[in-house]
Amino acid sequence: MTLWDLMVAGGFCMIFLGIISIAAMASVIYHFVYVTTEKLTPRQFSEDLLALLEKNQFEKAADHCRGHENLISAIAVKGLEKLPKGHSVTEEAVQYEGKSRIDKIWQNLAYLGDMAVIAPMLGLLGTILGMIEAFNYQSFKAGIIQPVSLAQGLAKAMITTAFGLIIAVPIIVFYAYFRGRIGTITSNAERLSSEILHALEKKKA
């Protein structure tokens, strides 16, 4: 049987497995391209920003942030906007913005993890439906069991489980990899947020 024959034999569940595989591929590409330390917590940008804050050049720091789109710039801009209202308001704004954006990054990754769970479940559903179909076919043969036909029906039924696992296993591997990467990004963001607040508090005092 060709790959196409296998997919057709898997039934309608293969359609949903195909959608999941496409969505998972798009998510993996997105995380590889956009969810990196270089894009979200760039070292050179952060060092330049902290240098401006240490020199009390808040306007230049704000312009510097607006000229770069990343996690640290978004956090710093919120803090600089609330700076005239006092340190407590500034600290709350920085913490809220950081938590909101980091939670969104983790949520996007959670979708990938959900796909890894759903894919084998869909495969199992397709297998159960295929087995029901195979045995129902035999029941219409006047009680005569044909082992060859039954074996073929069961083999087709197992196709969706196989495809579900083939899709799920790589997703789990990528999920684990990106989880470690996002953990590093989160740690960097928390550290830099503390340094930004410390610089703002020092100059405000």
C-alpha cells in the first residue's frame, strides 16, 4: 500500500490528524524563528538599555526601546511610562507586563503540548472505530468468520494509531526542547526586569 492508500484506509480521523500535523509544524517553525533569546532578550540591547538608565537618560532609553521590538523593550517601556507616578506603580507595571508577555509565550507552547496529547487519542479513536467496522462486517457474513478479511480490517484499523504516534512523538521532542529554551528566556527576562527596576529606583532616589 502507498502512503496515500494508508491515509485513505485510516478513515475520517486521518483528516484531523493531518490538520494537527500541519498546525504542529507551523508552531515548531514559529518557535524556532521567533522564540529565541536573541529576539526576545537580546544581550546587546539589554546592556545598552541598562547603560542609558544608569546615566539617567530616560528619554533616550524610551526611544531605544521603541526602536526595538522584543520582550525587554516592552517591559522597560511600561516602566518608563509609569516612572513619574512613583516607584511602586513603576514596579507593578514592570511586573505585570513581564508576567503577561511571558505567560503568553508559555501559552503558545502549551498549544504544542496539547497537540501531542490529542494526536494519539485521535489515532486510538480511529482504531476503535475501524475495529468496530471490521467486526460488524463479519457479523453480516452469516456467522462465517473469514480470517483474512478480519485481519485486513484490523490492520487498517491500526493505521490511525500508528499515524497518531508518528505525529505525537516528534511534537513531544520539540515541546521539551522549546520548554527549556523558554525557561532560559523567562530567567533572563526576570533578571533584566530586576536590573531595570533597580536602575530606576536608584535614580529616582
